[in-house]
Amino acid sequence: MTELHLWLRHEVRTTERRTPIVPSDARRLVEAKVALTVEESPQRIFPVEEYEAVGCRVAPAGSWVSAPRDAVVLGLKELPDEPGELTHRHIFFGHAYKRQPGAADLLRRFAAGGGALLDLEYLVDDVGRRLAAFGFWAGYLGAALAVLQHRGRLAAPLRPTDKDELDETLRAATGAEGFTALVIGALGRSGRGARVAFHTAGIEPTCWDLAETRDLDRRALLDHDVLVNCVLATTPVPPFVREQDLDDPARRLRTLSDVTCDVGSPLNVLPVYDRTTEWTDPVRRLRKEPPLDLIAIDNLPSLLPRESSTDFSAALLLQLLDFTTGGPWGRCLDRFHQTCRELGIEEGDFRND
């Protein structure tokens, strides 16, 4: 493996407690002669001292902007608005390839500085399967919050916890009557997590995947009390829920949990809301009569930061130990260039191939 310098940055989002690399996996990178710099971060679930103890260098939060140019900056969620020119290769979830709001501006920042986005969502194998994902935990939490909300037990603001505590809360949150739940995208990672959470809460959900959504039975969808959407569309499909469905007086649906949170994208299968919800205010009422509540939190796994980080890190470690210009990372870079060309950003703008 060629010499690699990874720079693990502090996350600017105050509710982001996860990390893409946990200390035990940082040790393996250091043992493999990877230079690993870790920024201080008071909110990260693992304290910086645990990284320092396994041989990582420590740097102040936000100092990646002045990191050596060949360093690869590693994170999870959005970058701060400055600097306007991004000179490094960055690994994170950029949410920039499906025409999301602000996507073009982000890619132009990379072009202006000669950097590149290696988007974790597009780190895939030869047949397009994701190699590192938080999907299971996103689905688990999306369903767990839906259960608690529908049973009147969801307390705000949300706070990070661990799976044992959350499981106990789900088992205790029993209602006088059961309710019907539907998971769409039930066979994927997120769908599997949602099913586990429902089972923990004593609910047997209806499970739909590709076969059921090719010819969508909208009446059957609206006849469920709770819907958890775990579908990440890659091509346009008819919406699962439309504005007119919200106004249907016969609608039984009362709680809608959107794990995917593809708001603003033309590929969004739930185009009935225009902004996500937050930890401080996790539920938004979309309709008063019949009532319909929305949960749409785009960093759900951060509510179980230790478990979700540990799983994700184990998968990402294997890819970082084989960080090359080809293979999965090469496909990431190709996708970056492809999207920039589609937006009219010339290839000549790039200097970090």
C-alpha cells in the first residue's frame, strides 16, 4: 500500500456523535503504517485520548484546512461553509450526486481548490453493493422513534443512548392496542434494522420491497397506522405518498418515519415535506385532520453512536487498508468527475487525481 495520511476531522454538526474510525481500528491503521491525525472533538463518542493512546497524532478541531495537501480528510457529515476552495481529497457523505440543494455549490468548491469528493455512499464493490454503511442502525432508529411517537412515548429533545437502554424503552412502551406498521424497502440494510426494532416492540410489520412497489397499492399503504420508508431510490419512481394522500379523509396513516431523508432531490419517494426534523424537535405535524406526524432525521445512527460507529468502522477499515487509485476508491473518484461534468464543471479544474 502506498503511504497514506488520513486526517479524521471534528464534525461541525452539534448532534453528530459518531466517528468513521473507532480507536481499536485506528490502532490497526497505525500498525499498517498509515499516518493518522485525529482532531479534538468534545462530542465524538470516543475521546481523543483513546486515539492518542494507539499512536495517532492529535490536532485542534477544524485544523484540516491547513493539513498537508496529500492528506485525505475523513469525516461523516457536511463540511463547514468555509473555506470556499477545497484542496484535499475528502471522504464523507456529501449528498451531492442527486441534485440535492447545495450540491452544485459543494462540488464547485472542490473544483476551485483542486480537491475531490470520495463519497461514502458510492464506495461500492464491482456489482454496486455498498461496502460501508450505517443503514441497519438508521432503519432501527427510524422504526424505534416511530413506535415511541405513535404510542405517545417519544420525549424531546432526543439524546444519545445505547441499544440495551433503547430496547428496554421499546419493550416498555406498550399500548392498550396494537397498531399496524409498514416497512418499505424491507429487504435492505435499513429495512432489516426497522424490522428488528418493530419486533423488539412486539409489532409484526408488513414488509414491502421491489415486488410490492412496482405496482404500488396506495390504498393498502394508507391503511397502515405507521410507515417507515427505507428506500433509497437511484432512478425516478412514482412517489409513495403524495400531497393528495395526506388530505384523504379515509387515510389511516398517522406516523410517517422517513429514514432515507432524500428531501429536495428529484428522486425523493416522499415529496410531502420540504425540510428534515431535528433532535430538538423530532416530530412535525403535516396534517391536523386526520393527524399525520413526520419524523425525518438525517443522522439517526448518531443516537446510538457507539454501536453504529463500531459497525461502520469495521467495514471501512478494510477499504482504508487497501486505499488505492483504483477499485472502490477509483469508482468514487470517477463518480465525482462524472457528476461535475454533468453540472458543467470542466475536468481541467481538477488537480488531485
